[in-house]
Amino acid sequence: MQNNTIFGKVMISEEQLAQRIKELGKQISEDYRGEEVLMIGILKGAVLFLSDLIREITVDTKIDFMAVTSYGASTKSSGVVRILKDLDSGIEDLNVVIVEDIIDSGVTLHYLRDYLMGRKPKSLKICTLLDKPERREADILPDYVGFEVENKFIVGYGLDCDQKYRNLPYITCLEEA
């Protein structure tokens, strides 16, 4: 740890993550039985979640990535959404699942959902590892939720604070030093 960073208690263990991701993979597989699905991972935070999730999905699955930000180096959303990396191919008439690490205010995901719906997918659903409904500012409801979490600054398992702590194998929070 650097700069007087203090971690809170482990909120979600490695074992809890693995079990819930297995359940989400099964649910997505059932929902798309007999069809193909395009999983869009939102960089960088959803990479670990996406890679574990697709290994639990039994239907034909493709992946693509987008990089979208409204945070920068801050721990609070700026409210200004920027697309840093768009999709590599079209999504028209495809079943699409946006895979997100956490839904906080929902502003970024609301923008992204509307942006992608303009490309006429066959279906569009949202899968988030973590949901923080207490902070919601935008009208967004995920279709698949790993865990609901309290209003703390969460790190680990892909989630970061200024690009640090993504490599923690569990979910924790940062506490004031």
C-alpha cells in the first residue's frame, strides 16, 4: 500500500466471486439458449469479470471491448462521458450484453446503452458485477447483477483507484487514511 491507503474489510471473497459468476454464466446461457451473444466488456475494470464470465457461458459467445470514462483520476464521476475506444465491428441484429464492473451513478452506462441502441442490436442487456443503487442518478436497471454493494469506493478484481489495486483477487473498499 502506498500514500496512506487503507483497505476496508474484504467485502466479497474470491470464492464468493467465483460462485456468483458461475450462476450468472448459467443464467445468461439459459436466456440465450440456441442463440449467439456478443459480450461487450467495458475497459478496463470489467476485464477480469468478463474473462471469468465467458468461461461459464455455454452458448456461442463473441467478445468486443469499449473504453468509456467519466472518472479520470478522481474517485467521483465527472458526469462527462467520453468514449475512448469504440467497438471493432457492428452490432446490428445481434444479441448484446454490456459487461460492466460496477454501476454507480449510472450516468456512463445510461449514455452507453442509448449510444448502442442506436446501432439496432437484436437485444441489449446489461450485466454488472457490482451494483450501487444508492448512488443512482440515471434511470438504469441492470439485467444481471453479481452483488449489490454499499456506497463506498470499491477496489479489487478489476476495479481501481487511479489504476491501482485492480489485481486484488477480491473486492474491498478504500478507507480514509
